[in-house]
Amino acid sequence: MDAGPTTLRPRVVLGVCGGIAAYKAVEVCRRLVDAGVHVTPVLTDDAIRFVGEVTFSALASEPVQRSLWDESSPIPHTALGQGADLVVVVPATAHTIARYAAGLSDDLLTATLLATRAPVLVCPAMHTEMWEHPSVRDNLATLERRGVDIVPPESGRLAGGDSGEGRLADPGVIVDRVLERLGRAGRPDLLGARVVVSAGGTREALDPVRFITNRSSGKQGHAIAVAAARRGADVTLVTSSPLALPPDVATAVRRIDVESAADMEHAVGAAADGADVVVMAAAVADFRPKRPAGRKLSKEEGIPELVLEPTPDILAGLAARRPPGQLLVGFAAETPDALERGRRKLARKGVDLLVVNDVSAPGTGFDHDTNAVVILGADGSTTEVPLTSKDAVANAVLDRVIAHHNEKRSTT
Ligand code: CTP
């Protein structure tokens, strides 16, 4: 079930009509996707005369929809209308404005407009004479009276070399209005934030068929990546866990599968450049075989001597070279004296938040679906999260991330 706009990426239906300004809808589409919005383009038949369907399908979150009679869905207009957090029409022609005002539903776009209860933004674009025509004015007044938000056109160059009022509002203005309206409707609190999460226990090779690993399942790290994506973040998950992601976020999360600490260091390091938040939930091996064999070791050669060497401390490396404003979150799976050891680790690792996990407590830690943690802040804060689901722990960690970010911003 859709968990609603406060926890999932907001869904916007982008209606495109047949006018020369349709090419600017491409820019609106791209910018909304960049801002973390899920965009479904719905093009009228006339829009296709101006801009190729492929262009929108390539840039949007899903392929273009055009027909009321699509075989894959018996009632596409109600599905689109009910699922949308907002519908925006860019450009809206005099013809579509008239159809919408009259309650006509003779194509997928107008049917969707009638089937939705979400906010609707209409961005008209047409020649000055049409824009000033009383029928267009009356239709727009009708729509406004019904609660439709009109983004008025600007004055400027029009198709055919004319100049005057009627040019589509700037794509930046339209995108800002969409994001603003989504905010009023409950904009996700991590919208557009770039979040990197590591998860799972790394595997350190002894030979091509054997490795050393630990008991981490990756469940907690995956839960954080999923929760962040549902709260609108742009998520990269670097994982050594085979766990699958739930279908609603599987395509939204950039997943990089790794094996060893060295692979993880490489992938997290690259992803962390430009990230706003890095969460190191992975159980990175502290030691690895110094000289892994290039071929399978055989008993005939006797029992091999296991010589270990330390792995790189990925988190400490990130802390040493982090860009200004980047927030770092570490995890600490401890057994005795969890909190005391956690506080020391927070300072030693140079992180903003450390999620301390007493893995010896019942129902917590490795491979459970539940967890209990204490989130320590570099500002001295302590947030206890008693035994609950790993999803709830994930959201509690993200709540602290947002609170910490806001505190930092207000003090700088
Ligand atoms: N970590 C890391 N690289 C390592 C080891 C750990 O980035 N080579 C990260 C983990 O992902 C976690 C944090 O550091 O976020 C703490 O991991 P932990 O194993 O508890 O700490 P250690 O540095 O290994 O310290 P100790 O062994 O003394 O407990």
C-alpha cells in the first residue's frame, strides 16, 4: 500500500499539451526528477506533434502514458488521478483549459484531471490574442474558483516571431511552485538530500572459495536506505548483503553490491563525494587475510597459517576528508559497556552521530527484525530507541540526522 506523501517520494503527473512550449515541459520534468519527485508524464496526442515521447520516457520516472485504452491498466485515469500528490499541466493550451473547465474527459489527461483530488497546477501558454480572449479568461476564472492554481504566462517572444503576453512561465518558476505545493501537501523531509548508506558484513577472501565474515545480515542498513528513499532522499546503498529491496524503492535506490572491506572503501569513497549524509551501518571486517591464495587451498598442502592484517577504517577516512556540511553517522555493535565504549568511539571516529547497538541484549542486533539502540550525538545528545522494528529504528536515526542538520545550520 502507498504510505502517502509524507513517507514516499511525492508523485506528480506531468500533463503536456500540444503547444510549442511543450519543449519546456522537458526541462520541468528533468528538474522535478532531480528534486526527488516521481514524475509520470501524460501527453496529449497533439503534444506528441511537438516533442517526442521518447524524450519524456527517458527523463521521467516512468514511460509516457497517452491512452485511456492502455491494455496494461483497465482504468489508467483513476489510477493516475488517485495516486498523484499533484497534477501539473505544462503547457496548458486554450483547448485543454476549456475541456477541463467544461468537465470533458475525452482523453487520458482530462480524465485524470477530473479523477484526482490532488492539487492541480495549470501553466497556460498561447498567443496573446487567445490569452486575452474572454472565453479563456472565463475558463481560467472557473478553474481558479474550483481551487486550481494557475501559473500565469509571462510576456516575451512567442512562436512565429510575435511578442507579447502568453509565453509559458519560466520552468524554474513552475518547478518551485510544484515543490511549494507539495510542501503544503506534506513534502517528504529528505526530498533531494543525497544519502549514502553502507550495509552488511564484508567478506574477506582466504582463497577463491573461502572467506572470513561476521554475523551481520545487513537488515538495519537496508532499512535505513529504504526509509531514506521513502522520505524523498536520493539514496546510494553500498551493500555486501544479498537482501532484496522492497519493490516500491528497488528502482529508486542506487545499489552497489560489494564483497570486501577494500571494495566497500572504494565504492563508499566514490559515492560519498557530494553526499549530504553518509551512514556507515556496514559491519566492516577489522582484519583480513594478509595474503589470500590465488587458487583453492588444498588439505594436501597442510593447514594454512592464517596471517591477518588490518583493513582500512573507512569511517575514519571519510571523517578525515569530509566536505563541509556533510553529516557522518557511524554504528557501533558493542557487547559489554555499550554506552561508555560508544562515547569513546564517537570521539575517536570523528562522526556527528553514533548509533550504539548492544548486540548481547535480547531481540537486538544481528539477523533480528527488531533492534534497540542509543543514538549518541557529537553535541552530547543521547536518544534512546527502545526495542522496536528495524524500520522504526531506521526512521529514528533519520529523524536525528535531520534534527542534527537543522541544529548545525542554525548555529553556523
Ligand atoms: N568501520 C569502518 N571501517 C572499518 C571498521 C569499522 O568504516 N574497517 C565503521 C563501521 O561501519 C561502523 C563504525 O566504523 O560505522 C564502528 O565500527 P566498529 O567495528 O564498532 O568499530 P571499530 O573501529 O572496529 O572499533 P573496535 O574494534 O575497537 O570496536
